[in-house]
Amino acid sequence: MDVSTSPRRTHRRTLAATLAVLALALPAAPAHAAKGPGQGPPPTGKLVMTGDVGDYVEGVVDDPVHDPTLFSDRGVHYVASTGIANADDPGGIFLRRSDRSLAGPWVSLGAIDLPRWTRDYGVAHLWAPHVVERGGTFYLYYAASSFGTNRSAIGLATTRTPGDLGSWVDHGPVLTSDAGDDYNAIDPDVYQAGGKWWIAFGSFWSGIQVQELRDMDTPVGPVRHLASNPEVPPNAIENPQVFRHGGYWYLTASWGFCCRGVDSTYETVVGRSTSPTGPFVDRAGVPMTDGGGTSLLRTRGNQVGPGALDVLRERGRTYAVHHYYDARTGGTIRMQVREVEWADGWPVFSYGPGDGEPPA
């Protein structure tokens, strides 16, 4: 979802570029400093994050981490996120990496170049990426739009070396929406099921949709409705994420409003289905197409408006990354990684330092 209306955004990229240079120039940390990828027991619960996990100082640093997606390449972890907002010089998808663990230390690499075609959509930055890997190629799906409109597009870029910002090759739009459509082509989530690939997407309008994706770049067949939030006009739901655990498929989504700093109302809800394309129902059996959704993650302690959940399966466990607005600093956008735990066939999250008590 767009963050260009947030009062805590800036147009500067200087620190991000500096961090990328330093990351290449500085010597590696000594071996005893932290466990390498795959070493030691898998992390559990709420991870204590280190390094570049989102920061903002006006005129000095804008380290964006809104709408994160989490993926890995040969033991190296990456997070891609919404770019830096600047109407005159729009930001491409932002990338960071951790060579050691999901907790970090994370290092900001900077932005992938903005494709020229996206300027036709009035972008101030690219939004809400999602990355999947197939046969050694990484597929980056992202949204091109402007705040409050459904004249939008989901674009695609690919690479075999994700940490090299210049290696990403853009392939243009794969799915679009216009003012006459009842859906919004943003917030992509691409997943595989039964030998087919699917792309879930959507924000507000008629809610979350899904369509089959042929050859990773061509939507085919009917557009199916997955979820709505009619209790919060105008259908405030977005950021779908579909994943499998055991005999069920799970759909998470963000309810409410992002991009308002500590006044953001985002919360993450979940439903499940025996089919990767639904129907998804919550714990009470209410279909998500009718507004169903079991609360999974909401404002707690300093973490306000947690949303845009993305998951990664690793070492026999499922992990989730999400963004939040840090109440301790007046609403700085940061990222958090947590282990996805399970109770009675439903995902749950442990809490930890900084979470405090849930709201009444």
C-alpha cells in the first residue's frame, strides 16, 4: 500500500547508497560474532532484530521497509520492500540482506532501478513487492499506482543473482486495472499449488482476488474473489498472503488503514481452506468473502498497525515478516520477523520484548 502520504517520508536516498557502499567495503565480522546461515538451532518466537530494520531522520536517512517480502538464496536472506517516495524521482523496490540469520544484522542495499513504463501510472515509488523462486530464477512482482486510485499495474522483474541490484531485468506489467474495474491490481502474492501458479492481489474496491498465472507472467482464467472487509468502508482490506501448512491453505490479509504513523489501524487477520483458492473461513466458520477473519496480529506495545505479512519456510519452520509503526519514535516504519507457531491447526504468534500488553 502507498506510504507517500505519511508525514515521516523524505525524498533523500543518500544514506541508503552510503550503506550499500559500506556493506561492500567493510571486512566481514569475525566468525564468533554470530551464527552463520543454517548453524545452531532455528530461531523461535519473536526475533530480536538487528542492523538496518527501518529508520527515518528527516533530511538524513530514509531506510524504507514498508510492505516487506522475505526470501533467501543459498543461505543469504533478503527483504524487498516499498521504495522511497519522491514524485519527482520515484523510488524503485528497496532491498536489504542478512548474511547471518533472519534476525540480522540486516544491511540496506538500496533500490532496484524504477522501470520507465511505471511513470505512466503516476507513481511516487513502487509498492508492496513479492518475490518467489523457480528453477534458480527469482521473480519480483510489484505494484505501480498512486494513492487512492485503482488505475494500477502489477509488474515483474527477474534475476538469478538477487543481491546484485543491477542484475534485475524488468518485464513490464503482467496484470492491470482501470477506473472501470471493480478490483485494484496492487499488493501481489504469487504461490504454487497443484502444479499451477496463482497470483492473489487487491486492495479496497471489491477486496482480495486470485487468478491463475501461466508461465509466471500471464494471468488466465476467471478472477475469483477471496476476501472482503465490508465493516470498514471502503472495504479496507489488502496485502494477501496464501501459504500451506499441513492439510490446510491459509490466507492472511491486512484490515484497516496503513500509512498514518501511530494512528494507523492495520491488523492482520487469517482464514483457512482445504483449497488454495478458497473458500477461506475464520475460526468461527465465517467466510472471508463475507468479512470473516480471525485476528492474528494487532497493535501491541510499541508495535502499532502491524501488517503486510509475508512468510518463508525454512529449516522445517515457518517465519513471517511484517512492518509496523514504532510508537517509541513517533511512527518510524520498521520490520519484524517472527516464527509462525501453531495451535489447533491455526497460526499464532508469541510475544516478546517491546510488545507490552495488547490494547483493550
